[in-house]
Amino acid sequence: MSQNETTDADDEPIPVMQQILDNPFLLLFIGITVPTVFYIVWGVMEIVTIPVAK
Amino acid sequence: MNDSRNFRIDTPTGLQYHRDAELLIKANAFFGVVFLLIGGVLALLVSLTRWPSVHLLPADWFYLTLTAHGLDMLVFWIIFFEIAVLYFCSSTLLRCRLATPRIAWLGFALMLIGAVTTNVAIFRGDSSVMMTSYVPMGAHPSFYLGLILFAVGALIGCFVFLGTLVVAKNDKTYEGSLPLVTFGALTASIIAIFTIASGAIILIPTFLWSIGYIHQIDPLMYRTIWWAFGHSSQQINVAAHVSVWYAIAAIVFGAKPMSEKVSRTAFLLYIAFLQLASAHHLLSDPGLSSEWKIFNTSYFMYFAVLASMVHGLTVPGAIEVAQRKKGYTKGLYEWLRRAPWSNPVFSGMFISLIGFGFLGGISGVMMGTEQLNMIIHNTIYVPGHFHATVVIGTTLAFMSLTYFLIPSLFRREVWLPGVAKWQPYVFGFGMYAFALVMMGAGTLGVPRRHWDMSFAGTALPHEFPGSAYLMMGLVGISGVLAVIGGGMYILVTVGSLLFGRKVESSTFAQKGTPIPRAPVAATIGGHHGGAGFAAPGTFTLAIVFLVAFVLYYFINWKYLSTVWGIS
Ligand code: HEM
Ligand SMILES: [Cu+2]
């Protein structure tokens, strides 16, 4: 990269995607929430609503 | 401690080791290999028992051995080594000190105590519950306690890793985004945190149940949450070994990723979706709806499969681009023919990559499909599949990384280089054969985790075709071959520590130097935008892969249609 390009790049806002990828704790949040909601919470709800045999 | 020796720079590679990190990486890697050795001896015993004409162990010893093999390999070997990888990818690649070394040692101690405790419980003989320890089958309380201690220790390791990222950021030891390999390690540690939390959520109540504090644990609830742990831990492995592939491509070839953006996005897909696939372990369980099963195992999970295919393409692609730059441009595959096939760092990594994709990947997508799962559920096809992922993929990748770490980290020359040169071939191709014949036997219906496939003396006997016995004989033979390959690895690594000539090419400093100078450190730790996509050989390979994939997938649907006759 030439000197010029570097200074240009400094003025540009950082793309949203890069901001997400550069934030380890946001990624940690995503990595915990998605499986907790879709796999664990949904799965557990289905299991606890199974009617008990009499 | 001598302060002027706080950081060591390994001159040939330019990598910089913080003293505490260095010791921790060594200790974790070392104990990983110890458990690999134990697990390998057990693998031999298990294989010789499943080989019908040998049928070595009595039934109770078979189940004991199988329980220990599963846990020592899948949990203790792999996770000890992974913690070493996490510290290497943070402190070493980012050239900063390790956050809170004392706490890291505490984590290490908990892991070691936990692993020993669980092993003692198993070998006492009253905890042969298999690594899944499904309730209401009960093990000795110390079996669960050991696993819990180990999990807490590993969790501490993940947080030390995250802390080290923060240290590096504050000390500005790297520029811009994290290096790609470290980003992959971050992916692994995020998945690990979810995994370990799930393990704790289910194992703590199970421990309390084993000491009589809780009356009952619902088996379906156990299975659902246990698999959030059991499956997700496989995804830590995938993220970790993919990072190792990228690292080795950079180490051996100076290869730059084809596009950092694409590779990072693929890791993001792992973070978000890979863990949902845990549901494929419950495809045959009643009580969970088809919506839940299909949502978790297909539509979303395919994003994660896509990510694996991206990595499987961009790693060899990056190597191809680097090799073509060096002038190996003849035909589609000169770059590959002229690769350093006698260097185990490379050969192991490449055998790992191809086997993981073709054997592990294709079989995994097949069996993760709800309908097709019925053909092979609980057969020996399942261990066939996961030995292709976790042994060929993860274990072999870690083995090849070791050959790089012996001189750079342990400062020894590799002992018996001739053995090291052949090791990835014996182990890798032994495992290719092993996985294939296990899948063959599983397709014929041979059960997994079964001491006697002839069902001698049972009330409802079952007669398997002769080909099933042949396949299981081949399982035994190829298993022995793979064990020999594993033994060669132990011989070389332990031998190098004991007898390898010392490597004296380091300089020491009190303070770290953030800027990598020598080639290896600069390629793994730096940024490259993208090396471009001019990789026709890799592209052809990808087409072959897709054709194999589609063919195999549809063959299994055809096979499914013939399982029950309709009249
Ligand atoms: C020399 C290499 C190895 C050989 C020959 C070998 C052989 C075997 C055999 C024969 C089984 C029993 C299958 C059954 O009866 O259901 C088995 C199970 C298993 N192996 Fe290996 N193995 C090897 C290495 C590994 C490694 C490196 C790992 C993990 C990293 C691993 C993980 C497992 C697991 C998790 C099980 C399942 C245990 C269970 O069903 O509870 N193996 N292996
Ligand atoms: Cu799984």
C-alpha cells in the first residue's frame, strides 16, 4: 500500500462488518446467544411441555 | 526469576515467546500427548476386541476401555493441546505477555487433577458408562467431579486467552485487526465457552444426582444439554484445526490467505451456526419436534458447512497461489507435486485437510440429514465418521504442528527425522482405511459400542452377512496400522525431548518487540488483504469434491428407499 492510500483509508469509516469482526466480545455474545436460544431454550421448552403419562 | 529473560525470540522463525506463555504451552502440549499415549494404548485394545476373529477383551473390560479411550482422546488429549494452541495464537502470535499467568496455571492444575480423577474413576471399574454417560446409567461421583474440574480449568484457559487479546490491544502489539490465525483461535475459544458452560449445566446436576442429592434426571433433558457440550466440543476442534491449517500454510509456504475477508466471514458463520448442529445427535429421539430438529440441523447448519467448504478451498488455494508465484506453474498440479512431501509439517496438514473434507465432511452431511440418519443411526458408521473428523482432521493437524513446535518452542532438533517423515502417512492413511471400513461395516448395520456382533447366546440372535465380518476384520487391521502411526508420533516427540540435539538459536530480552522481523512470524502474524483467486488446481479439486458429495448423498437416498419394502 502506498503512503497516499493509507491516509485516504484513515478518513474512511471502518465498514460495519469489519467492526463486528474486530470486536471479540460482540462475537462472544453472538456465539452464546444464537445456540442458547435456538438449541437450548427452544429444545428445553419442547421437552418440558411433553405431557406426563398417567 | 531473571527479568532480562522475560521474552525469547526464536531466531529462525522470529516468533517471540513470553516466558510464562512458553512454559504453559509446553506443559499443556506435553500432558495432551500423555493422554494421547494412554488413549492410543486403549485404542489398540478396543480395536483388537472389535476384530471378530481376535475378540481380545472380556465384555466388562471392553466397555471400561472404550469409556477411557473416548474421554482420554476426545476430551483430555484434544483440549490440553487446544489450550496450548490458544496461548500460542494469543501471546506468541500477538507478541505480548500472557494475561494473568497465575490464573492460567490454576486452570492447568484443575484440568490435570480433573483428568486424573476421571481416569481413576474409570479404571476402578464402576464407571464404564461411555464418554456420553447417559443417565440413568450411573458412574462413580468422582467420574463427574473430574469432568467438572477439567471443564472449569479449560474455561479459565479460554478467559486467559481473551484477557491476552485485551493485553495485546492495550499494548498495541499488533496493527488493525487480529491476524487470521488468532481470529480462528478466537472462534474456537468462543465456541469453547458455550460448550463448557453447557457441560457444566448438565454435569453438575448429574454429579449431585450421583451422590443422592437430586432424585432424578430426565434422560431426554440430559441428552439434549449433554450434546450441546458433546457436539460443540467437536466444533472447537474444527475451528482450532482450521486455524492450524492456515498457520501451517503460512509457515511452510509463506502463503497468504486468498482473501482475509472471506476467511473471517467463514469463521463468523462458525460462531453463529456451528453449535446448532448438536441437534443431529437427537434426530432419532422422540419428544423433540421435527421443526426443532430440522431448523437446527439443516437450514442453519448448512451455513456452517458452507464455511468449512470455504476453508477447505482457501487453504489449498493459498498454497497454490504461493507455489505458483515461486514458478511451479506447469499444468494444474505442479504446485502440489513439488510441495515438500517429505516435511511432516506439510504432509500431515495436507493429509488432514483432504481426509477431513472427503471422508469426514461428506459422511457428516449425509448422516446429519434427518431421514438418512435412520440408515446408520447407532451403527459403527458413526465412529467411522468422527474418526475422520477428529482424528484425521484435528489430531493429525495437531501432530503436524508439533513437528514445527519441537525446534521452535521446545528448542530441540527432531529426533529420528526418518520416522517423523513417514509418520503422517502411516497414521493418516491407516486412519483413512479405518474410517472407510468402519463406514462400510456401519452401512451393513454393525452396531457401535458393541462387544459381540455375533450376539452369541442372546434371545434374539441376529446373523450379519459375511461381508460385515470381513469389514470388521479390516477395522482391526487398519486400526493396528493407525496405532503404529500414533506410536511413531509418540516416539519422535518424546524422543526429541529426551535425546534431540539442543537448538541454540534464541535471543532473550526483557521487553517484547512488537514488530515481527523474520519471515514466519511476519506471515502468520501480519495482514495481507488477499492473495487473489488464481488457483485452477484447487478449483478443480473443489469440483471433484462437489461431484463426490452429490453422488454419495443421492446414493444414500436411493439406499434409504430400499430399506423397507412397500407392498
Ligand atoms: C490410533 C488411532 C485410533 C484407533 C485405532 C481408534 C479405534 C477406536 C475404536 C475401535 C473404537 C470403538 C468403536 C465402537 O466399538 O463403537 C473407538 C471409539 C472412539 N474413539 Fe477412537 N481410535 C483412535 C484414535 C482416536 C482419537 C485420536 C480420538 C479423538 C481425538 C478418538 C475418539 C474416539 C471416540 C470419542 C470413540 C467413541 C467412544 C464411545 O463410543 O463412547 N479415537 N476408537
Ligand atoms: Cu455432532
